[in-house]
Amino acid sequence: QHFPQLSCVRGVAVGKGSMRFFCTGSAVFIVSADDSVRLLAGCPDEEGFQDGPGETARFNQPRGMAMDLDGSLLIADTWNHSIRHVAPSGAVSTIAGNGEAGYSDASGTAARFNGPYGLALDSSTGALYVTDLYNHCIRKLSRAHPSNELGAFVTHVTTVTGTPGASGYVEGCVGAARFNLPHGIALWKREGMCEYNREF
């Protein structure tokens, strides 16, 4: 096996054909079927916020990862407070957020997160669910009209549940429910409803 020295591996995703992906530092790596490891995007020891091809792109401590329906990666770039798209070629684009912490339900880079962490993709709709760590809520990123490899599609972010900026433990709907630093998230179907795994 051909594994480089790694530290603090965070997000992990499994793709088609035994391809595996993980984040460490501020970079994304790919593990091929023969267990060889190569850098896909970013730089392990250089933080930043930059879109672009492969090693020229920059992340800031990304955490959650999810495989998109077309084989590309979706990444919670936690300390850039944004959601990034990584094409199979390694090209990186920002699909929600703009590097600034905050809270705003809006489209594309006008949306604001405060430490997006966990990701879960609804394969039936293509919607991406995000745990928004320091906003203490669950967000939903809806997408439409994918148009090219850089992920230039229309995105819109809404709040599914939780009260932005208010931590606690209360069950209920948006505006009433409370979370405390939600990390992991998973989706499953039961009677047509999505349920969210909460971590406190």
C-alpha cells in the first residue's frame, strides 16, 4: 500500500469503482482501487479561500464530505463558512457562502453559514443537508440546472430546523427547535419524511 503520512483525517466519502476520498489539513485526497493516494485539490498545510483547478484551489479545514449524483464531491469548508464543489478533475468552485461567517437564507454566495460541518445528500432530490455548527441549525441547499464541470448551477439555502444563534435542546419545528453545535447528519426515509441525526 502507498499511503503518505497523514494527520487528523476528517471527512470521508466513497465513490464509484472503489474510489475513496478524504480531507486532511486543508486538502482533499483520492484513494484509487489499488490503494494509491494522490492529492485531488487544495494544499494540506496551506489554508485559504480560492476556487480553481486542483492544487491551486484553497480550503480552510474542511470537514464533511458527500458524493454528488454525478460523481463529484460536495465539501463543507468549515472555516471558510461555505460549501464547495470538487469536480472529478479536481476543479473547485464555491456553490454557497463566500468565506464570511454569518447567517442568511439566500442563493449561492449570498447565503451565509457559521461553521458548516456535516453533509448528507438526498439522492432522490439532489438536495444537500448541512449541519451549521455555530448557528445551531440544519440548513438545506437546493440546486437546479447543472451546466458545467465547475458546478455552475443555481443554488438556494434555507433553514430546515433549529433557531439560528440559539443553542439548547428543544424538539419542535423551525423557530422552536433547538440544537447545540450539531455535527453529524444522516438521512433516511420513513413515510415520506426525512429525519436528521443530531449530535449534541
